[in-house]
Amino acid sequence: MTHIIEVDKLKKHYPIGKGAIVKSVDDISIQIKKGETFGLVGESGSGKSTLGKTIVGLEGPTSGTIHYNGRDMTKLDKREKKRVNREIQVIFQDPHASLNPRMRVGDIIAEGIDAHRLARGKARQERVYELLEKVGLKPEHAKRYPHEFSGGQRQRIGIARALAVEPKFIVADEPISALDVSIQAQVINLLEDLKQEEELTYLFIAHDLGMVKHISDRIGVMYLGRMMELADSDELFRNPLHPYTKALLSAIPVANPTAAKREKIVIEGDPPSPVNPPSGCRFRTRCPHASEICAQQVPEWKEVEENHWTACHLY
Ligand code: SF4
Ligand code: MG
């Protein structure tokens, strides 16, 4: 399987005055395989959205590189940049805030079609109708405005807008977090169907593991700007290594009560500020296994078992 995205030693730091720096993304290296769904999980402030934004080029890296289909994203010429801007699309968390309330749904969906001159006139209209149907809406919805739709329907409109330009890679940044629980599964199913039909690759960002479990082939767990663990989805749930991942997993209610009981691990307090993160392992202030070395040395990012990576002195 070839990689569609390769992130190498990526840092995204923001100066916030008086010499203070927020290290939102701090030395992350990951690859996303063509055709997979890569789930990215972390609490708010973990840097997962910043990583997503940097990967799609909405933010420039402070250092490190991002390659898309083997091409360095910061070194694209104008024509390549335009193509990449079309092939990589984002679905945002809040479908309400991301849709212009004064535009008709048909025109919202056609924004990318117009910008990239993909179709005009009747062909454009047909394409909008086709996209509406693809996401489970109706052609007559093209004439309406965003406020006339429910949250779930608005997210479908956001998805249709992303699909309009025939993307190859989609970053979905908490696409279901703002939706009613009853609607979440429908939107996940839609995204999964579309992935097959359109041969897409996803980076699926969420704040809890339960949300990404079923849709992800692999899952990466972030904490305070760093990757803590990365493994195949099944493997991560069956055999979590990092204390932080274990704590996140223990917080998910188990649907099947006869399944092996997980010990409930409570992590105390809020994550520390990314402005002055703890020395050594960033999780050490909340980790039940922290020892002296954890304060002194940053744990190395290692492949502990085949395709199973973690950064922790216990391994
Ligand atoms: Fe806990 Fe130390 Fe592992 Fe960090 S490196 S997760 S503090 S045991
Ligand atoms: Mg976010």
C-alpha cells in the first residue's frame, strides 16, 4: 500500500507573546496509506485539529515536512497547488458555522465546482442534484437555505460540498461531535459508503476512541502535541500499551457486559498547558506509572510490536 500522506518530524508552534510558545504539534511523524481511514484521537488542546490543518495546508509547518503523493506540500508550483487544493478537502465539526447562511444550498455545494471550473450551466446543476442524492438529500433541497435543515442534514451538505470537486483525501475534523447521538451513526455510515464509492482516504479526527473505533483502520492517539500511540484499530483496542490510551479506553462504556472487564483508570485533572508542557514525557503529571526517568527523558517513539508504535519508558 502506498502512502498518500507522509508527515515527517512536523512541528507547528505558535508564539503567543513575551517569548511564550504554544507547541501545538511537536515532532510528529506519521504516514497515511492510500485508501485507509486513519483515526486521530485526543482531548481538546492535544493538537489534533492543528495537525489536520497543517496536513491539508491551511497552516504552514514551523518545521518538518508533509508529502502528498510523494510531493513536498511546501514546494508545489501554482498549478500543482491548485490541483492539490482540489484533491484534499475538509469536513468541519460544526456544519452550522461552516455553511454561509445567505447562500442557497445548491450554490454552497457548487462553490468548488465554480472555483475549479469543473462544470457550468445545466451540467453544474445536474452535478449538484447528483451530489445531493449521493449524501441522502433531494434535488429540490438545492433551492433552500442552510437554516431550513437539521444538524445532520447540514453535515450532509458539508459532505456534498467536499465531494463536489472529486477529492482523493478528506480530513474530517470531528464531523459528528456536534450531532445528536442518534444521527452520528448515520453520518458515519454515509462517510463509509462514500469512501468505497469515491475511493477516498480519510483522516478522521475525534476526541474519543469510541467515535473512531468502527470507521478507522488505524488509530493514532495524541496528547499535548505529541503522538503517544499508533496501531491498527483492533490491535489498539485489544492490546493498548500507553497508559494514556489505557485510560481513554477504560472510559468507554462496554456494550457487551460479558466481554473482558477493563479496569477503570481515572486520569486526574486537566491536561497541562501546551505553553509550558511537562519535561520528559508530557503525560507524566497524570500518569499512574510515572517514575524519575519520565521527568528527565522524552520517551522515544518506537515500534514496540509489529505496526504498533508508542512513546513510553515502560517499553
Ligand atoms: Fe507514564 Fe512514564 Fe510512560 Fe510517560 S513515559 S506514559 S510518565 S510511564
Ligand atoms: Mg478541534
